[in-house]
Amino acid sequence: MKSHFLALPALLASTAAVHAGGIDRSGQSINALFESGRYAEFSFGHIDPSTSGTSTMAVPPPSLANVSSGDMTSSYLQFGAAYKADINDKLSYAIIYDQPFGADVDYPTGTGYYAQGSQADLDSHALTGLLRYRMNDNFSVHGGVRVQSIEATATVPFVTATTGPFAGAPYRVDGDRDVGVGYAVGFAYEKPEIAMRVSLTYNSKIKHDLDTTENSVLGGPIFSETEIETPQSINLEFQTGIAADTLLFGGIRWVDWSSFHISPNDYRTLTTTPGNPTGSSLVSYDDDVFTYSLGVGRRLNDNWSVSASVGYEKSNGGFASNLGPTDGNKSLALAAVYTQDNMKITTGVRYVNIGDAQTTLNGLNASGDFEDNDAVAFGVKVGFTF
């Protein structure tokens, strides 16, 4: 099977993780490390989610019930790049750039929804350097260092309400960009005669200490430091030929989201209640997340290959954050690859049915119902072998 056909499992790297668990965006793929010879790729994705909900009767006063939030998620762009080369017949390396985590939240104003005007942005960039050592034709090990930067901002007007639903100075937090270092390590088994490869990669958590500025009814600007640890994860990816010119591929990704939280000092103070003496986190998750994918690829001729894949992420229940009101998803992706000489161009589209979720203000009662939401992602990737 030709090399461009073997690349089918990695077709939608720029869109595969759209609306996956937590704030996962890239899936932290290392597939470029397994390309043949010297190779470079560039990917671009445009993701357009549509997420809206309706306030429930649990929100006081009653006039705020049954009010639509409007679409509170903005479309965004996703970029990626990778370079891979051989050092000798045993050693190779790859340098991979991705945007592993992110959030773009913007509740429209003028809706009457209790969270109107709330905004949140989280931006990340990561550069990963990997070495791969081939022990023989079948087994290899890989590992390396990941350097990652993040910054985050949020405005949450309803948190500081004192005499009415929107009274008081709006809560605002700005976290300056911080750089942290982690690692990745794993192994792979290959059987080239049937286009089989199974790889397992562990990605460590990465600690960040963001210089933070908070403004609220407590005063401001108030300066502190907010610790954020992006979660550890494990990627299991596989592919195998199942017939002439036909490939089966898929994967499982586990992310330790239950250990992730963003908890600025003043925000915790503002959300302290008799039933919640330690306050709440700006963003947190109760459960770890498993994301599954399975697909089939087909080489049509020397120039064209196509694939279709499905994705699934279980709904865990419980309350979701007002800044991330989703719970699980199902997806369908279609892609095509055109290969000419040393270049291959991949285009793909993914439709995501976003899982229904409920939000809360007090941790006890539902404040919003988010149902029937979805996202559409388009991706293009250009790869060169030289």
C-alpha cells in the first residue's frame, strides 16, 4: 500500500478533536513521526460551533426563566505543522506544532439570559520534539519534550450580582501568558506487509503559573498567581489493511479532565456559599473523558484516496460549566486525499452532534438547558516528502 494511503488515519488532525472533552482541540497527534523519509506538513482548520441554551425556572427571579442564551460559542481557526527526518536507519525525529487546548466563549448581550455578556478565551501553543528508535522492523519506541504556552481571560458579570440579576461590577480576570514544559513517551508495533501499526503515547501534564489580575466588587486590580495544569493523556491509535487498498483505522484518547481546574483567588471568594465553603472554579470537570474513533479508508487509484470515520464521546451527566455547556458528542467525518509526485493534499469535513448539558449557578439546581447543538469543521492539510 502506498504511503499516501497509509496516512489516512491522520487526515483530519486539524479538526478531529473539535468539541472533544474539556477544552481539547488538537488531540496531540504524533502521526507525522511515522511518515517515510523526510517529510513536512501544514494544516488549517475552520471550526464553527453553534451552542445555545434556555434558562430554567431554577433561576431567580422567575422573569429570567425560559430565556434563550443565543449562540455563545464563536467560530475559530486551528493551525498545525510538523517536520520529520531520519537520522539513520534506526533513529528519526519530528518537530510538531499544534494548538492543544482552547476556548472561545461569548454570550451575546441584550438577550436577558442570566449569563449575557460573559466571555472567556483560552489560547495555547505547543512545540513538541520527538525521537523515535526502531529496534527492528516491528517494534519502536519514541519520546521527547513538549514546550507549551497558555494565556486566559474571562469576564463573568453574573458572579458579582448583589442587588439584582446583573448588579455590581462585572468580574474580570486576565492571566498572562506562561510557558511550561512536559514530555511524551510511547511505543509502536508495525507489520508493514499488511499496513498495520499500533501506537501508544503518554502525554504528561504541564504546569503553568499565570500572573493574574482580577477586578470585581472585591476591588481591583488585585494581583495574584493562578496555577493551571493542562491534563495528562494517553493516545492509542491503530491502522491495518483489511483488504486490497482498504484500511481500517481508529483510536482511543483518554484525558485526565477530572484533575483540571482554573481557580483564581477572588473568583473562589465570590462564589463561596454556606453550602460551598471553598467556592467554585471558573472552569472544572467532574469526570475523565474517553474519546473513540473508527474509520475506513479506500485507495481509488494512484492519485485519490477517500475515508469516512465516526467519533464518540460518552455523556457523563451532572452539571457543566456556564463557560463550557457541553457533555459528550457524536461525529461523522469524510475526507479525500489527492497525491501528485511528492505532494499530498487532504481536505475533510466533520459534523459534530454536541451532547446535551445542564448548567448551574448554585451547584444544586439547573440554571440552563443546552440541547440540540452542533458544530461543523473543515480542514485542509498539505504534506511534502523530499
